[in-house]
Amino acid sequence: IPFFGEAFLTIAYSEEIASLNGIFMLITFGATFGLAGTALGYPVTAARYFTVQPLICLMQATVTIAGCTLLVPKYAMYGAAVSIAVSNILFLVCFTGVWILAWRKMKCG
């Protein structure tokens, strides 16, 4: 998106949408962390750490709601994109922590 995003968005949609290229980049940045966190959810599930998962998801939802409540009125779509990015980063950090804990508690070889 940083190199040809505006051109692609102009061709695929319109110039009005292409002007939102920065927002799309921020959403993509945040989604990367969310997808990585989701990928870590599988080994956490395999390690049978079930009870912590809803708490992490609840925390992610709370951070998203709080971020949107604070940032959207002032920064509009950028505020929403930042809120989602921050909550996804926190989501990844939490699942990484649980995964490390599970890895350390495993009895290997």
C-alpha cells in the first residue's frame, strides 16, 4: 500500500477512497498484530489454557471501546484505526505472554 496504494485504490474505487490510504495502512498495521495474536491462540488452546482466553478477548474489546470513545470524536477514522491497532498489539502481547508461560511449564524430553 505505501508504494502503489493510492493508485490501486483510485483504480479500484475512487479518488475519495484513495485519499484514505493512510487509514488503510494503519488498519493493515494493526491487523498484522491481531493475526499474529490469533495464530498464538492455537498453541495456547493446545496447551489447554482455556480460562485466560476469554479474559484476553474481553480486555481487547474493552481497550478498543475505550480507545474509540476517547479518540474517534477528535480524530475520526484515524482514531478508530489507532484504537484497533493498540488493542491488537495488546492482544498479541497477552497471548505471547501466555504462550511463553505454557512453553516454560511444558515438560520436554
